[in-house]
Amino acid sequence: MGGVYSSERISGVFSYESSEVDWCEDNYKHSEHVVESFNTMSSCIFFIVSPIMLYLLHPYAKERNLAIHLVWVMMLFVGIFSAYFHMTLSFVGQMLDELSILWALAVGYAIWFPRKLFPSFITDRSTFSRLILVVTVITSVSSFVKPTVNAYALNCFGLHMLYILAIELRCCTDQKVLRLAKFSVALWTLAISCWISDRWCCGFWQRLNFCYLHGIWHILIVIAVAYGSTLIAYLDANYEIPYSLPGLQYWPCDKWGLGIPHIVLKGTTKTLKRC
């Protein structure tokens, strides 16, 4: 009997709508196999932006640290698990979605957190990365205690990142950098507004027959991460590899001043040796 009961519990967490979370979009509106169609489809934005960012950031990652690519590799997993979660609204889908976001954040912190802001007892990035790993593992395990609060906790990391950026940019006078920072903050603010509104004002949006704010959140947050991570990477490059003479450009055309931002390196290690 015990084995049967355990098997039922395991299969239960994989079953459709076993999660306590249900977003505003009407369930099974377009398919009997997909709980939230628009939220599932909008997760595809991860599969579009992530490969582009991997390509655009490669020169910087090659000069700085190839581990930087892990950030956008993790974002691909976020997209996969987000699509699975919204397709099924299963408990397992919810946890995979939230834990993939947590680990993507952890990788970003380990790679990009400014050394000058390390705690006093940490002297190098390797030690800091190990600390982040320990904290992330503990947080991953504890996230199963109260899954409904996980998403709120994850969004709080955005506030800490804004604080770090404010510290890093307080003496910056480069208008292109400041413009990128303003766009990053605006996109994040708009994205989080959509997330909160979908979660707490669902009745209002249902009366308007517009229940797609969580899907719009997917699109906005991916673009916000592209903008924000490029800004953080640019600041990191100036601090860690200043000889590379990093600059900012937009893809596909820099003249537009819009698009996907990325770093260009005007100098290299070889340039430094010649000097």
C-alpha cells in the first residue's frame, strides 16, 4: 500500500493543474492539452533572444570568461520550464520554472557581482562563487516549503540589482550608458507591473476580456534582462578587462539607437602587450 500511495503522490505533482498557482488567462481556451495557451506561446521569446545574446556576447565572454555564456544558457532553460509550467500548471512545472530562474540569477551574481562590493571576509571571486552556490542550494531546498511565495522572493532580487546599478552608475557621465540604464529600469518596471497586475487585478482584466498580462511579462522581462545584463557586463568589462576598451552598440543597427544592446571590444589582450 505504501508503494502505491508514494506512486500516486509522485504522479500527482506531475498532473495538470496540481500547482496552487493559476494565472489570469482562461484555461484550455484554445487546446485541451494546453492550460494557458498565450502564456505558453509567449515563453518562446526566450528561445529567440537567448541565442542572439549568446552570439552577441561571445567576443566579450571570450576575452573575460566563457562562463558568462551560462547566464543565457540558463535563460534557455527558463524558457523551456516556463512553457512546460504554463502548458500544464503542474507543481513540478512550477518548481522547475522558479528554480531555473533562481539558478540563472545565481550564475549572474557569481560572475558579475562587483568585487569591490564583496563582503569583507571574501577576497576572491572563486570564494564568492562557492558562497553563492551554497546559498542557492539551500534556497532551492527551502523553496519547497512554501512554493506560493517563491515568485515574490525571486522578484525581490530585481530591487537588489537596481541598488547595485545605482551604486555603480552614480559617477557615470556617459550618456549612452545612462540611456541604457534608464531603458533597463523602465522595462523592468513595466514588466513587474504586468506581473503584479495579472496576479492581483485579474477580475478587472477579465471584465475587459484582456487576460494576457503574464504573457506580456514574459516578453518584457526577457528584453529587460537583455538590456540589464548588457549594462552589467559593460560595467564589469570596464572594471575587469579595461584594456579591451569596451563600448556599447545595438543590434541589428546601431544608428537606430534601439534593438538588442551588446558590447564591442575595441582593444584586446594583444593590444595591451604591444603597448
